Amino acid sequence: MTKGKTIYVELLEEGTPCWRPVESEHLGGDLYRIAGGRPDGEVWPFRQGDIVKCRTRIFQDGSPQLVAYEKAR
């Protein structure tokens, strides 16, 4: 397991696509546990402690980043 991996979580209810960098723990493969907490006033599709599946997304600046796209079962 690798600790301290930054993943990105989409912010909901923002009007435009926005992503928050969040610390996570890599559990293997495409699975990550969200370690960072949600700041007040933000709406996320996941909670701290959730295990999520991540995939690479190319951001507007051209950088590839890991983004959480669904909660693992």
C-alpha cells in the first residue's frame, strides 16, 4: 500500500467542472481510500474513508491526473 497519493474529486453544485486535490491511500490497482476531509461548503460525491475507483483524466492544462469516478463496492 502506498500512502499520500493525491487524487482528484469532482466538486458538485459548482456550475462548471471543478476538481479538488485530495490525499488518499492506494490500495492496489485502481482502488484508493479517500484520506483527506471535505472543506466546509463543498459538495463531493464521496466521503472521507470511502474506497473509490480512479482513472486518468487529462486536465485543461494537459496534465494527466487520477480522478475518482465511482465508489467501490
